Amino acid sequence: SRPPRRSPPRRAGSWLSALNVSAVLWDSSGNHHRYNIWPPGVGIAAVYGVIIVVGLVGNVTLMKTCLLVKSMRTVPNLFLSSLALGDVLLLLTCAPVDACRFLVDEWLFGRVGCKLIPFIQLTSVGVSVFTLTALSADRYKAIVKPLDIRTSGAKLSVGLRAAAIWLFSVTLAIPEAVFSDLHTFTTGQPNETFVTCAPYPHAGELHPRIHSTASLLTFYIIPLFIISVYYCFIARSLVRSSVDIPAEGHLHLQRQMKSRKRLAKSVLVFVGLFAVCWLPSHVIYLYRSYHYDQVDTSLGHFVASVCARILAFTNSCINPFALYLTSKSFGKHFRKQLLCCTSPRRLRGQSSRSTNVTTV
């Protein structure tokens, strides 16, 4: 999950340099270079490694569960599969690169990597937040119109909407690839500079402020506001339905409403996790953009940055397990896919006899 760290790494100067050790690494051309390795960064990279492994296992299993199990191929679950695909892409490409930034003082991935990695990360950010917005809209329609019957083209419609979300996210990320480049920054210490990947050089104040404010609005505030509006209408509809539906004679309708309430709660959990996990990263990037003429090398800022980055990437691995805890139906099939105790053919046969009530 996600706005990328578009400004150079802020490490604490004097205490960092005392801990550096040297290492020789080879690039793709076979040339060797000597880099300063920061030992505490090994521990940070190990945390990233855990996040990557857990996230890949969880998201791949989620996609298998939602796509292979017939009863799990619902509209919300197809959206969640698209969300999981974006998280897998983020964990495979951007998380390892981000971990390397804490190990060495230089950018290791060249000018092409400087343009590609921020592009992929911002695309994943867009896929996540816009998919959550689409899920909220879908839950609104399902709850305020519980008697509507899904047409045979519903899954095709979901596929088209998911593709549109990916296309829109890619389009918004294109400027990130165009303007990101390698730039030289100073740390405030005499004759101490470093080269890193950033979307603009260390000059001027207007561009960083516009960039950070636009990212905050586009990938955080506006989508969450739209989601909040949907859930206000959902809450109002649920209150009304609890009064309007008679206690007797409408058991099937009551079961449908309970199932849709559970699903709405699950989507709300995902939205809450996204909001909590990405807020620190947005705040720190906003702070850096409004103090771009100075490189903050304080220990407190560095610790806050590390925690914000780890929390943001944690959002890309936590959704499958949050869904596991909030949905018994999904949890049962998730365990079977994860442990490989049942073959896909047998699992599909069992699922075809399951209830048709919409579940996560």
C-alpha cells in the first residue's frame, strides 16, 4: 500500500556516521563500488523482510481464495482481489527498494529505477484507496436496495470497474515517473552531500508544497471523505431497515441484510486500516515539503520516518488477515488454501454446495 517517500532520506548525522561500516557491492555492469553500510539499518531491513513475506503469503492466498472458490466470487471479493494484486506489486518492487535506503547512503537502482519505483508505488496507492472507495459505493447500493438481484453481467462490470481504477491510478502516477530523477542534497554538515531519488531538485519551495498538498488531497482526504459520505448513508439506511422490516415472514431478507451489514463492517475495517497506516506518512511528507530548504537530521525525525514507512507497508500485508478475522466464511476457505489441505477441484466442489447468501 502509500504516497512514496519522495524526499531524500533524513538520517541523523553525527550519530549515524559513527556507526557506518564499509562494504563492496557490484552493479549490473560488473563494476564494484564501496558503500557505507549502517548496521541498525540491517534490523530495519529485517522488519521489511517479514512484512514482505507475510504480505505476499496473505495476499496471494486471498486472491486464490476469491478466484478459485466459487462461493467466494462475489462482487466485493473481486474488488479485494484487485486490491491484493496492487499490494503484491508494491511488496515485490517498492518494499525491497525502501529497505535498501536504510542500509546504504546512496541510491543503488539508477535513473531508471528512480523513475520506475515511485511510479509503481503511487499506482499501488491509487489502486488501494480508489478500490476502497468503489467497495464503499458497492456496499451502499447493496444495503439501500437489498431486493435488487445481481445480473449475469455483474462480474464483468466489476472487472471493467477494476480495470478503470488501475488505468486511472496509472495515469495519476505518470507525472511521478516523468519528474522523478537523481538529485544531490546537502545535510547541513560542511562538504557533506548525498545523491538520492526525488521528484524535484533541492531548490524552490512552491513545487514541493504543491506536490505534497495535491497528493494528500488526491490519495487520502478526498477518497476518505467520499467513503465517509457513503457510510453515513449506509448507517441511515440500516437504522431505517431495522424499523421497517417485520420480525416475521421475511427471514430470507433478514439474513441478506445481516450478511450485507457484516460485509459493510469488513469494508469499514479496511478503510480504517488504510487511514491509520497512511496518515503518518502523509504528515511527515507534508512536513518535509514545507521545510524543504533544510534537511532534518534529528534522531526524532528519523525514528518517526522509519515508523511511518513501516506502518505504510504494513497496510499492504494486513488486509487478508483482517478479512480472516472478520469473516468466518472467508476464514474457512482461507485456511484451506493456505495449508493446501484440500485440492482446488475438491474445494470448488464443496463451495458449489454452499449458501448463495452474499458473504465476504
